Amino acid sequence: MIAINDLRIGNYTKIFQRSGKGKRILIVTVNDLHQIESGTLEVFPIDLVDAWLPRLGFSHSEGVFHSFHLSPGYVVHEPAGWFFMKRTMRMNEHPILYVHQFQNLFYGLTGEELVIRNL
């Protein structure tokens, strides 16, 4: 489960459906935040894997992912997780493991929201 302090409106999370028919993606709203805070809704992180980056508007070349919003920065996947880079310097100290973390840091670095394509 994700702590409410780690979420923002627009974050992509997953929920498990009560009917037992699997999970679905939830885009967090103000109402969802209230339900999470009151304990009536539980949301879970989505693992950040290579396949998510093109859906988030990044292109892949030479082993790294690029976005014109970060230029000249880029994103790399290392064994510990994902890192935003500027030249050879990591822009985040802790590895990113989940989509909502990636969204939050991207927004913090660029002031732009990431929009997932082909949801």
C-alpha cells in the first residue's frame, strides 16, 4: 500500500477490485486522497519497468531514455532502480522503483505532468 504522503493528484496507482477480478489502474483524484486518508481505499504502487517509459513519452536510444522536457538530462535503469541523470551525475539519491515516484520526481524536476499514453 502507498502512504498518502507519497501521492499527488494524477498519480497512477493500482487497486484490486473487490469482485476478485484482478486489478486496475487508478488515476488518483482529490476524492481518492480523502478515501485513502480515511482508510476506505487502498492503492498500491505500479512497478516501473522499461515498457512504461515510452508510454510516458520517453524515447530509447543508446541504453538510456530521453525526454525533451529533461534535455540535456536522461533516465537510466540500473540494478538498484531508475535514476534521472545529467551528464554523469545522478539527480536523485534514492532509486525510483514505482510509476508514482517517477511522476513525482519528473514533476519536481520539470514542473510538467507526465501523461501516460495508451492507458
